[in-house]
Amino acid sequence: KDEIIAAFEIPRRKHSGAYLKIGPRAYFGISKAAVAVALELNGGTVGNARIALGSVAPVPLYAARTSAWLSGKKLSPDVIKQAAALVKTEVSPITDPRSVAEYRREMCGVLLERALLSI
């Protein structure tokens, strides 16, 4: 009563994330490759990273090596390129009517790079 709120603060989120996919059509549910990234950022340094890949294995795949490697690193163009190269070693996609295995592997790196750059 007889009080007014002059200001309030909303704490900045420490977590950031991105999801990207590539497929035959933008809104078609089936993708050729997909990547989901969740990062805990502390001043540009990755505190904890979680990277998941879709459509490159029988079930969604947690990229454990790349996630662990990225944790503790400062996000920079060089680190992002290295993470994109590493994630391609974690997948063993198949060739099917939607896409060939090598394209899917390459797109995992491309999508991870784009996702990390967008964060």
C-alpha cells in the first residue's frame, strides 16, 4: 500500500542452447541430420556442454567426447572448428533413401558449428 516498484532485476541466464536440422523441407519432420546444443556459459567460457545428434544413428546420440572436450574451453572460432571436426568422429550414420552416410557425417560438423556460432 502506498508503494511503487521502481525497478527489478532479472538475472541473466547462464544456459544457452540451439537446435538446428537439415532436411528435404524446412517444416518436414524427417531430417537428414540434426544437432541440439545446451551450454552453461560463464563469461564466454563453457562450464558444461551437452551435444546431441539426430538422424545419424538408430536413436538420438549424445556426443559425449565432443561435449566433454568443449567443457572448460573459451568459445572462439578455432575452438568451434575443432569441436565441429571432433563431432564427426562420433557418428556412424547409414545411407538410406533420404541421404548418404558421408553427407550426414559432414552435416553434423556444419550444424554444430552453426549452432555454436549462434549462441
